[in-house]
Amino acid sequence: MSASNPTEIVLIVAPKVRSGITLVVFGLIVVVVFLFVVEHKFKSLSPNVFYSGCFKMWAHRGYFLGGTQQNSIGSFQAAFNLGAKAIELDIHYDLSLNDYVVSHDFPYALKDGKLLLLEEVFKNFSTSGFFWLDFKNLRRNLSSDSTNKAINRLVELTKKYNLKEKIIIESPDPIRLLAASRRGFFTSYWIRPYIDRQTLQPWHYFLKVKFFLLYGNFSALSMNHIWYTDDIEKVFKHIPIHLFTVNNQRRLVELMEKDSVKIILTDQKFYSQNTCIEGVH
């Protein structure tokens, strides 16, 4: 073939171009169908609600503003003594211990010179209320095998103290959170819908969140209350929302009135404020 013959070149190249265009068109059709299916199913999604009580104000790491160390037996006791119906606490699964350590950070914060294990919290407060477990290392750096061991340990603890219906597990990693959801635990998918205070995440971020809500059977979405704007409320209007950490009275009243907001964490003594109908709790 002579390279200078344009007709022959077109005859050779044209089928390849048509094939490439066909693949692109097919890919676009698949994407459009996927988007349609996710959006359609998401509109009718009805999550298994963890908490729908009228006492929405929960104690963030217990009550520690009086000088008690946060995430400690003392702070949890203080919160319940002040009337809190539930507490939030930070936990890490420690593979070497095959147990959960109560601490916000790693290396772990000691309580009275020693590690505080989740079992001690359950032992002391199993009949006191509900628990929001912020599972700090339930992320990709925790292997699948370690994740299964962690969930198995939580199954043991909740069975021992009859708490499975009273805890919710939170993580920003939907893949790891699936392991808890599939074992029948209530789960909250931690999201960040804004890149900064003004800039929404791109559309595919919200598609991912919707997809995992559908696929993961998660019970709620959790986020910083500053990110729960009118735009986000519209997107997730039928999804239970758990918010942290509200210490402003005006913002608290605003959020408490929203039906989709089920739990609000606070550092303040706001626990008695509620949306109860008189005589019905």
C-alpha cells in the first residue's frame, strides 16, 4: 500500500474510529443508566433507623468541661448524672490485645495511668443509655482480616452486655463499615460534603455516598454540623442525620426542629432539651 493514497488510509482507519466511538457511546449509556438507577432507588431508600427518640442531645466524649478527662469513666458518669440519655466515645481496635481501647488519638491517652477498654465502659454503663462509637481505625489501614476480628470482638461484647440494639458504629470508610453492617450492627457513614466552608464536593462524591447508602444498608449519615446546610438537607432529606458538635444554643434549637436530624453531639449540659410531646418520651 502506498502511504500517499488517502483513500486506502481512510478505509483502514475509519473502522477503528467507528469502533472507538461505539465504545465511548456504550460507556456513556452505561454511566447514564447507572446514574438513573442509583438516583431512582435512592429516592425510595428507607434506612433502618437507629434512634428516633426525642432526646436528641448526646454527650460528646462524656461531660468533661468540669475538668474530668474526656473519654473516661468519669466523663461518662458525669454525663449520665447530668441527665444524658447517651454518650459518644472514640475507640481503636488493638490487634495485639484483640480488644478496643477508648481513646481519641494514637498513641492512646491513658486514663488514671492505664488503658481504658471498651468492655469496662460497657460493664459500668450497659443499662444507662445509648452509645455512639466513633471507630477511629476502622479504615483501609485495618486489613480485612483484622476488621473481621474487630467485628467479632464487638459481637462478643454486645452479646455479653446485651447492647447490640443500643450502639451505632461510625466510620468514614464505607468498605470497612460494611463489615459491621453485614453483621447486623447499626452503622453511620461519616461524610464531608464540603471541601471547605463554601465549596461543595463534586457531583461524583454524592453519587458515591448514595451508592454506599444503598449497597451498605447503613443506618445514618454523620457529619460536622457546619456542613449540614440547606443544600445538604435537600439531597439527604429522607436519611437519618447525626451531627457533631453543637455548643451554640441558637444552632441547637434550629437543628432540633429538623425531623431528619436524629442525634446531636454537644459538650454542653444541653441534655435535658428535647422534642418530646408532653407525656410521650
